Amino acid sequence: MNQRRRRIYEGKAKILYEGPEPGTVVVHFKDDATAFNAEKKAVIEGKGVLNNRISEFIFERLNDLGLPTHFVKRLNMREQLVREVEIIPLEVIVRNIAAGSMAKRLGIEEGTALPRSIIEFCYKNDELGDPLIAEEHITAFGWASPQEIDDIMAMTIRINDFMSGMFAAIGIKLVDFKIEFGRQYEGDLVRTILADEISPDSCRLWDMKTSEKMDKDRFRRDLGGLVEAYQEVARRLGILNENDQGKPSKPTLVKS
Ligand code: UDP
């Protein structure tokens, strides 16, 4: 790794470096896993490589649909080149099936299909533990404008429709997921684009037949087998060969 480039930010699961050109950033996916606002931590070898690949796959499909995202290209096993944005301080959560904090908060049994998809907003603030907020808070405190909220809602619905279908086609239920958006400045213009990542770290994915969890709940709930589950997601998406484990391997001699 080139150590001379400037580190812009280090988060829980990713590091951002200055990109090769102005307006670009390099995202490095770490193997670190955190849960419960970083109270629980571990290093899970191979996770970063898998999330980089899975997120690349999904963002590329979304770019193909004409949905604006920050993704430019994958650079290597752990890194991707993205457009620089100013992150809108919201975690946009989409729920198709009750699970996690919503099941708890509203006393709904996990696994109950919701009458329709529900979009929730949390204020992105680790110190406060990303509290659930209403649109009123977003506009009152100026975290995003009404136009930005409209754009975010419209894009979020498209992303959920696309991803639900994509996962259903490979026998996986998209229970819920979290996405983030950013502002891309182009001269006088500002546009809202999808940023961050979409991976089994930020989605709940259940096997349709067995209801087996194929996401970060394996870590949150001490179920084990996280890398194997992420590998299975990647394999079903067609992005891993049977013998490609998604783990960094030592250089091997290739006979000519
Ligand atoms: N999520 C996330 N980052 C967060 C909070 C939630 O990626 O900081 C994802 C989580 O993986 C799940 C969805 O958002 O797919 C809904 O999470 P929930 O509100 O149920 O919170 P949790 O139970 O994970 O605390």
C-alpha cells in the first residue's frame, strides 16, 4: 500500500485516503467489525475484501440503472475509487421485514413481513448512538433540505426495489438495510448521490429456504461463520469463483 497518500478519515470499518485526482477519494475496506456503537469489536479476516467486492457489484448495477452513486471503480482487493462527497448526516434505513431495533421498539416479532416498506431516518452521530429522527428534525436543524429529502426518498425506493429483486433471484430475502447519501459539488451545482457502501455489514440478508442469517447479525449475535456467510452471498451473486475464498492470499508461483 502506498503510505505517502494522505489519510482523510478513519472510520470503524473503512479508511478514506486522498484520491489520485481532485474530487476523488480512495476507500479502503478493513477487516474490523464493530457493533452496538463500537462496544463490541473484532477483526474478521477476509471481511473487508468481501465487502469491497459485494459493494462494488451493487453500486455498479445501480450506476447502470442511471442511479447516481459515488462509485467509480475497484482498485484492488480492498480498495475502490469513489467521487468525493460531503456526507449528509443521515442513516437512511429501509425495512421490508421487521427485525433488529424496529422489532424491539415496536414489539413486533422478528420476521414479520411489513404491510409496506418503511423508510426511517437516523441522525448520523456516534456520540448519540445514531438516534431515530423524523423529517421535521432534518429540516428544522438543516441537516438536509426538503429537496434533498425528496431526492433521497425517490432514490431509496428505487434502490430497495432493485435490491429486493436482485437478492430474491438468488434465494435471499432483503430484510432491511442502511444507506447514506452525499452532496457532490460540480461548480455551482450540487447533486445528491448514493455514497458509503452496501454490503452484508449494512444489510440484513436471510436465506429464503432456511432463514439462515447471511449478514452482520452473525457477529452481533455471536453466531460465528460470518466470512463463510458473506462468501456465500458473493458466490450467489456470481462474483466469487468456487475456489476463490475472497481472502487475501500469498503470491503463488504460476507455472508457464
Ligand atoms: N445498520 C447499519 N449501521 C448502523 C445501524 C444499522 O448498517 O449504524 C443497518 C443494519 O445492518 C440493518 C439495518 O441498518 O440492516 C437496520 O438496523 P437496526 O435499526 O435494526 O439496528 P441494529 O439492530 O443493527 O442495531
